[in-house]
Amino acid sequence: MVLGLLGALGSALGYGVASVLQALAVRRTAPAEGLDVRLMVRLSRSWLYLLGLAVDGLAFLLSLAALRSLPLFVVQSIVASFLAVTAVLGALVLKMPLRRADKIGIAVVIVGLVLVALSAAEDKTVETTRSVSWGVLVAAVLLTAAAVPLARIRGATGAAALGGVAGLGYGVVAVATRVLPSPLTVGGVLTDPATYGLVLCAAVALLTYSTAMQRGSVTLATAPLVVLETVVPAAVGLLLLGDRPRPGWGAVAAAGFIIAVAGALSLARHGEIQPQAATLEGASRS
């Protein structure tokens, strides 16, 4: 269980670093019309974005390890704390000031994570039926279909809508990771429908979040992402996958979960790369 908690914390750290790198790259790239995969082609020319993707990949592997040993509500609430990492990095590297409210938000996240960690129980293997894996794939296809019309919405509403799609996408990725057969084998992974739901939703989430950051403030895109990628998988884990906190620690787990997510939401503005920060970073390259 300790290794799982360390994996989740490492994942949050990685996602926090990646979010800064990707936000810098996205803000410098020509905006996309609708849900345009060519945006990803343009972003692939940025070394910042590629580095961010590499860090994202490492963070995903760490979260995968955590999800195989801990309940979804524990891992997802810890991963949501990546915004606290982003806030600290923004202050140290990009000279984005930390307001008093931001410092309180970071403290709130830490308190919430401590409560969640204390309430965590070692995950028990739950046999899921094939229908659950097919349900993951169907959810991925439906989410992809919904993303296309939502991508045509402009401005702040479009940013929030696509941020929500990205959050659901990452939520499906978390659930898919949880329901993959154990132990993991090449044959088992390739023949499980959840694998293809995972890949599809990861791609959709990456594209919709990148597009959302171009439509409006990153705060608007990130807030619904954090809520949906945390709450939805946690609910699925509790209702369908047998996730439970330590006996007698249910109230502590619920309080920690709510506190951690609320603290993360209060820090959502730190996904925003301010003009002076972008200028500073650009000057450091020359």
C-alpha cells in the first residue's frame, strides 16, 4: 500500500510539471477550429509539449501502479493535487505570485491528502465481468461522439465543456486501468475491451484539454476536468468495483476526498500561464 501511495504522489508531481510545460506550448500554437487532430501535429513541433508528454507518460505509469493496489477514490484525489504542484512550480520557475488564498489552498490540499492516505485500505481484487470492460469501451465511444459537437462551442462555455470532456476521458482511463485483468499479461491486455477504451479516451482527453486551453482561460478548462476526473471514477469504484476505506474510516475518507478536491479547485488558476511568465520563459531560451 505504501508503494501505491508513493506512486500516486509521484504521478501528481509528474502531472503538475507536465501541465506547466504543456500550457506554455499550447498558448504559443495556432488555435484549432473544432475538434481538429491537426492541433496535435502542430503541438508535436514544440519541444516543450513533447517533454510535457514524456513526463505525462511517466506520471501515467506511476498512477497505473497505484491504481492496481489502491481504491480509485484514493488515487484520484491524490492525482488531483497536481494543481498544488503547478502552483508551486509557477511561483518558483515562472515567477507567478502565490496569493494568500493560494497558500491556504495548498495547505487544504495537503490536509485532505493526509486524511485520504490515513483512511486508505489495501485494495482487494474484485472479479469484474466482461460486461464492465465492454461498458468502458462503450463509454469511450460515446464520449468521443459527444466531444465533436461540443468542440464547436466558442469562448468560455466551450472551454468549460471541453474541460469536462477531458475530465471524463481521464476518468474512464482510471477506471479502465482498474478493471484490466490481473496479473497483467500481453495477451490479457490486448484481448480486453477496456484497453481500447483506455487508449481512445486518453487520446480524446489530451486533444480536448489542449483545445479547451485555447478557447478560454485554463482555469475554466481545468476546474471541470479536476471535478469529473476525480468524482466520477471514485463513484464507479465505490458502486461497482468494491472500493472501500479502512473499516470505521468512511467519514474521514469522505472528508479528505472533499477537502482535497476543493483545495485543488481553488488552485485551478495556476494552470494559466501569465503573459509575463511566458515572456520570461521565452527569454530564457534565447
